[in-house]
Amino acid sequence: MHPLRKHIEELVELTDEEFDCILSHFEPIKKRKHQYIVQGGEHVDKEYWVLKGCLKSYVVDESGKEHILQFGMENWWITDYESFIKHTPSKIYIDCIEDSELLYITYENREKLTAQMHKMERFWAKKSKFGRIALQNRVLSLLKNSAKERHDLLLEEYPQLFQRVPKKLIASYLGVSRETLSRLFP
Amino acid sequence: MHPLRKHIEELVELTDEEFDCILSHFEPIKKRKHQYIVQGGEHVDKEYWVLKGCLKSYVVDESGKEHILQFGMENWWITDYESFIKHTPSKIYIDCIEDSELLYITYENREKLTAQMHKMERFWAKKSKFGRIALQNRVLSLLKNSAKERHDLLLEEYPQLFQRVPKKLIASYLGVSRETLSRLFP
DNA sequence: ATTTTCCCGTGACCTGTATCACACCAAAAC
DNA sequence: GTTTTGGTGTGATACAGGTCACGGGAAAAT
């Protein structure tokens, strides 16, 4: 079964025809390590689904430091939601940590697809709810947990991440410096 | 026009009949300052809309310190989304900072309403998207901004808040101690 | 009216984390 | 193979913000 179908069917059931229709709204794209799919200032009109590889979305502050909002690995969706939903210029960057294979859907195609297939509207609505809950928990974690606790929680939830991405990126996701993270876990 | 109707019509247009139908799915409730609408451990099956007053949703850590996730004032929705959506026991508390008048809808009624009125499904979907974007920006702000910067951004975005709620709650929302906040803005 | 609680500023001190600087090593680029 | 780049650990030092403690005044409770 196509991995995207498997992914969608975790939330809604599909017939063969429905999935064919869904897939026809996507385009495949390959990107190599260090290549961008979103750069700050752009208008983002695509949402990406990761078939293979690993990406990061982040902002860059005035001092040039990166702050990671999200990683994207197999079966994850990634884009700048603010730009994608509100049609505003992007504040974030997304690039590949590894060579990656992606499927993307344009805003227009997503609108078409949700209009004609109510299941997909429900699918994305659920995704949005879960994404919101995850972000809510991340806010709470940033408010109440120490760097060490945040690290342990991340390790527990996404152990694969620690095998794949450099620790300085983990540090940037957790909101601590590379050096501090290194000292916390000798 | 009913304030709830005005609120909903900011995102989707309604006929009189549609709004009557919507309103019939809600119940009014009054709560006094210090009263809870959600307490940790409960199963939350209601979403609240604030007609009048002010509330806060927060977690309590092991040391007893409160960390504020969200304030709710007029025209805001408030509940524990994680518990409400996933049907898990609540990790958060919600209580009134002022005497408040609320309208609530149960999970069941919300399901009924979204099933029979597609507009409301779209309304809540949009709300969810915007909520997610707001949380995303809050995460980024916690990662990249100092306490002072976070304060200034909050003041800019929600000046009313500073007129209504004690500064210690603002501090708790920003993720700094009351004393530090007091020193930052003498 | 009196008492109690809460709000808020402020001093003294402590601690977690940032920053800067350097060194080592592995992996990528040439 | 050699060079360059990037990832990681570690020391020294600086600082933002936390914690504890106190007091005064406003607001709520009695």
C-alpha cells in the first residue's frame, strides 16, 4: 500500500478510487541535503509530506541564530502554516537535513480536494487539531520544564530523532545552547 | 445582533435560522471569580465561549507553581482542547479571574452541529488553524525572544489584558517570575 | 470598621544557561 | 590523499532571571 494511503487511513478509511484521486492532487519532488523548500519572505502555497528523509523548519533571529520550530521525517507534514493558511509572507525557512523525497499539494489543490471529498476535509481538520494539541504541550513544556526535562521528554517521544540529527539541532529545538546540552548529557 | 452570531460571522455568513439552530446547541452558564470550569483529572466534554468576564487556563507543576496557557476574555473560546478532542483526562485547570458569563457547547452537540451544518465545521476548522498558528508563534517567541521582548509583544497584541489581570498572571503567561517582570518595567 | 488577603515593588543573593574560546576528530569536498 | 568543513566536548567567565525575604498599600472578606 502506498505509504501516503497508509498514513491517511490512520484517520479516515479510503477506497482505491478515493486514494487515486487524492494522489493525483499531489506532485513528487526530490531535494538534496541543504536545499531549501521554503525561504523567509516567500509566499508559501504548498504543503509537503515527507516520503523519505528529514527536514527542519526554523526562524533566524537578528543575531543569526536558528530556532527550530519543527522537524519533518517520514510521514510528517511540513510547511509554513502561517503563510500557507493566511497567505502572508513566510517568516520561516525549511531545508533538508538529509536527501529527501517529498510529495506536495498546492493550496489550490487542497481546497479542491477538501471541497470534493469530505473525508479529506475531516482528515486535515483532525491533523490540525492534533497539531494544535502538540504545540500546546510544547508551550507548556517550555514554560514549566527545565532544559534537561525537555530533553528527556523529547528523547522519550522521538528517540529516532537523536539517531539522525546533530545535537546542535536538538539543542535549537529545545531552546538551549549546544554547549549546555552537551554538558547536561556527558 | 447576538454577540456570538457577530463572532461567528467574522468567519462564515449565517442566516437567522442557521444562527437560531446554532444557539440552540449552546447552554448559558454563569460563574463567579475563583470558580473553576475545568479541574485537572476531569474528562472535559464542553467547550466554552466567553460572553463576559475573564478566565485563565493553566497547569500546576510539582512545586505548585502555575503556568498559564491561555487567557479567555469576551469572544474567546476556552477549554482543555487535549481532553476535549482526545477524550483524555485533563492536565489543566480553568478558572475565572472575574465573574463571567459563558456559553458552552458539549462535544456531542458540537459533533451534531458540524454534521448537520457544514458552515460550522468550516468555522471550527478555521478557528483550529488560527489557534495553531498562534501557538506556533508563541513557541517561536519563547525560543527566540527575551522576557522583555515577550512582554512587549504581548502588550502590543493584547493591551486590554494589562488593564484587567494582575501582573503575576502576565508573568506566568510569559514564563518569567513576578519579581523579574516587576523589575523589567519599573 | 476591622481584619485578612492579595498585589506589587525592591533588596540580596543564587543558579542555570549563554557566550567565547579552544581543541579534537570524523566526514565531506577537492 | 589532502584539505576543508562540520560536529562535539570542555574550560572560563558573564549575565539573565530565579528565589527568598520584607514591607506597604489596596481590595476583599468578615
